[in-house]
Amino acid sequence: MTALIELLGDLRDILFEEIELHLDTQYVLKSILKGGEGRLIFSNLGPRYTGHLKGWNLAEGTKRNGSPLLNCDLWKKLDQELRWWAQNRQVKMNFHWVRGHSGNLGNELADKLAKAGVPLRE
């Protein structure tokens, strides 16, 4: 989730019509979008979540059933980042799941960079 938050922050200065995001975490994907894949719709009110995040109370750090939301600080950051995109860019943001450690070239490279701690920012 941290990588997604940082990536979205890093992409702010680049103008896109469409962004294709490939993640190997179904937990994050299914929290944003019901079913875990598809296009996140933005309105002037913010992102229209269809997954679990839709029913979570980030201000109180609870899930729909009132149980504590783990990593609430990260969920708040992700929500803030996606809200920034909704308010500042007219972009189509598509989310896709890719199985981790399955030979997907992009996923394997991302995993190696993460393990090596290679900074991508300059």
C-alpha cells in the first residue's frame, strides 16, 4: 500500500489521460473496488469507492462493523492521495491484479527494487 501511495504522489506532476495500475495485493484492490479490478470513478466529491473502503470510517479508524481498521494511517493517506487525483486531474485510473512471484516481469522487477531498497526518486 505504501508503494501505491508514493507512486501516486510521484505521478502528480505528470499529465496523464489514463493510468494503468498493476498490484499484487488483492486486499488493497478489493478495498478500493468491488471485485478488485476495474476503473475507479472520480467525481468532484472524490473517488467513488465500490469496495470495502466505501463502508469504512477512516476518521474513527473503524470498519463497517465497528471493528478496528488495521493500518488506518495508511488507508487515510491512500484516501487523501486518491482524493487529490479526483480534485486535481481528470484521469482514468484502472486497477489490475497480478499474481506476485509468478514470473510477471514488471512485478518481479518491482519486488527486486523493493527488496534492494533502491530509491526511484532523484
